[in-house]
Amino acid sequence: MDILRMQIYKYIGIISLIVILQTTTFASSEKVLPTIVPIDWIKTNLDNPNLVIVDLREKNEYLKGHLKGSVNMPGLQSLFAKDNWMMPKLDFLKELFSNAGIDKNSMVVAYDNGDFFWAARLYWILEVLGHNNVGLLKYAYGKHLEDNLPISTEITVVKRKEFIPRVDNDQIETKLSTLLSIGKKTIIDGRAKTHYEGKDSIAQRYGHIPTAQNYACTNNFQVSKDGNYMKGFDELEKIYKDLPKDKEIILYCQGGAESALNYIVLKKLGFKSSVYDGSWKEWGNDTNVPIVNPSKK
């Protein structure tokens, strides 16, 4: 009986440890960052050792001036393959984020040159990999940031941390899952109107995925000479007011970056959305999947 009792206690101890570890893991991913991060928040948290600011601009822009302490992670060169723009392999991303000083405790704030697409893409990728404590800086790099936050021209050197991905497949769609969702889920095309209408295309074919509605990602931000900035959620709610909240939404664009911006906004507004990673770059070059081309009518 004593041996049996000891074994029971041993198993209880193991189970308790597992529960503690799981609780710690999930607690660390609790979102404490605002979805759209205001400048005042950055000012208050600049000295927080868990804050990681990521600059998604090209290196030559970064060297001319960047937010002090920010890590440069050029969007086109470091995050995406030039042939298809799809999310890189997991081991590559694990190393990339670990070398940027990101771990489970990190609060990651992303900014770029004013398109917001690459910063949004980073946001989405981190959420796909289970890191929810990420925010998009309200202002892109420009005079407004330069006037309100410390700027540096020195390359930020950070201590490597261990980024451990926990993939959330609910945030990502494939060509097959998108095909099967036509007529069943809401599909949003985040490209410019001329691409949606089939007048322009980066792929062999022109048009859009059947049943897709056009909500250009550029509607989410305001262009400004002092630095483009994200619109307020009150204003954004009016833009998306006609979308049903009882249907899941699949987002796509040219290659996944722009639709990540729609993903951030829609998620904050209470919609359940996911991103078709291949987007039009993949769909428009595959003659086996259907399209609608309004310009041919």
C-alpha cells in the first residue's frame, strides 16, 4: 500500500507540475499591449526590459534614423521569399525572433514606413505562432515619431532570447480551405479596387475569388506628411459595419501582407478572421481554381 501511495503521490506531483507549466505558458501570452499602440504608451514603457520594438523598414532607411532601441527586421528581405511571399519555415522564424530578443514575455511593437502592411504581417505571424502580446504602432515612421520619441542612427544590439512557437492553425488558411469556403464563409479581398475589378494583376489571371467583397486595406489608415497613422476604431467600425459577425471571414490580398492589416482591425472589432497566406499571388496563377473577372463583363 505504501508503494502504491507513493506512486499516486508521484503522479499527482507530475500532473500538478504540468498544470503549472501550462498555466505559466498561457499566462505569459496574455495580451497586455493595446492592439494599436499610442505614442504615450511607448513613452511610459521605454525602459521596460520586456519591450521589443521592431522596425520593418529596409536597412538603409533604418540607418538614417529609427526609434531608439528598435530592432531592424526588413520585411521583404528577412521575412518573405521573393518568389511567393508566403510565410517562411518555422525554424527560420524561430531563429529570426530569437535573435531579435523575443521570447514568451516580450511585448512586441511593430512599425514600418507607412504602408502598415509589413508591420501588420509581423503582427499576424507572431499570433499564428502563439505570441499574442504584440501591437501595431499607431504612427508609421516620420516627423511625428521623430518629434515625440528618442531617435538613434546606431544599430541596436540585443541579447538573444529563446522564442518558442506554438502554432495556431485557426489564424491561417490554405488554397484548399479557401476554395471549400466559397459560398460558406465571408471572403474579403484587401487589394486596391483596380485589382479586384480585374484591371490590374500581379498574377497570370485577373479578377478576384468568387463571392469575395472588396475592402481595400488602405482604408484602415490615414496618409499624412508627418507620418501615416491608423484610423480610430470608431471610424473603422463604420467601414466594416455591413459585415456579418456570425460568419467566419477569410482575408486575402496580393501576397498576405496587406490582408494582415485587415486581420488586426477586424479582430479588434469582434470578427473572427483568418488570412489566406498564398493570396492572389498563388490563386491568380492557378488555372484550376475559379475566378470572377468584372472587367470581362
